Amino acid sequence: MDAERAREFLLTLPQVCETKQWGENLVFWTGDKAIGGKMFCLLNLDAQGGVISFAAGQERFYELVEREGLFPAPYFARIFWIAAEGWGSLRNAEWEEVLRAAHEIVYGKLPKRVKETLELPVRAREKLIRERRTFLAERTAAGKVTTAEKKVAVKARKPRKN
């Protein structure tokens, strides 16, 4: 397995979305992030700190960290994520098994309303996601203005020291 083959496999899983975040990382989500989807796998394209991290679940976590080349994922170990130093840590069939399991673990933890949204017909779901992204972008833009305005107002109220 390598990053490209892993990416191709991950995109075949149901309801998977991909984003590029935190530098050179591909993040795979069960459901779109805009509607409350959750990430289940992270491919590190620059390979610092491991080549891949994924949700292992509490049951498999301790078993997997005993294997050569697998270790608790930095920042995510508390939620039972595993990271791999290299692609040789598992055979291709094992990679597919643990990545499919990561997807299922995270999907199982999604709130009911997110699962209901994911079950909508494709066009309706895509429309909802577009609307949600627009709303979030507008809210973020308004929030930045509001924060900046608050800072100016606070500075204006502070008495000057002579």
C-alpha cells in the first residue's frame, strides 16, 4: 500500500469526503465536515510523524500498538487513533481492513441527524451541504468583524494612563 492506493481505497467507502488541511495532510471524513461529519483517517503526505493515522477504536487500539511500526497517534491517542511509521507496517489486506473499520467506527458515532442527512438523495444532500458551507462562511466572516469591533470598543473604553 502507498498513499495513492490508500486514497483510492478510502474514496470508495460510503459517504467519504476528502479535505487538505494542516499543511500536507489529506483528511478523510465520514460525511461532509459542513454537516457534522467526523474525520476517520489522515494521510500525511510529507511523512513527518508517520505516513497515516486512523481511528482504531478502543478494542483494537492496544492490539495494534503492539505491532512493529504502529504507535499511538500524536494528539489523537486519547481517542484511540493509531499512526504508522511506514506502509510496510501492515499488508495491503490488513490496511483495507483497518481503514474500513475506522470508517465504520466513526460512522457509528455520528449523531442521528447527520446520519439522516447522509441518507438523503445525492442532489438534496449536496444542496444542503452547499447551503451549510455558505452559512458557515458568512458566520465566520461576520464573527471576525464582530471580534474586531469588540476589540476597538474595549480599547476606546479603557482610560488612558498619564
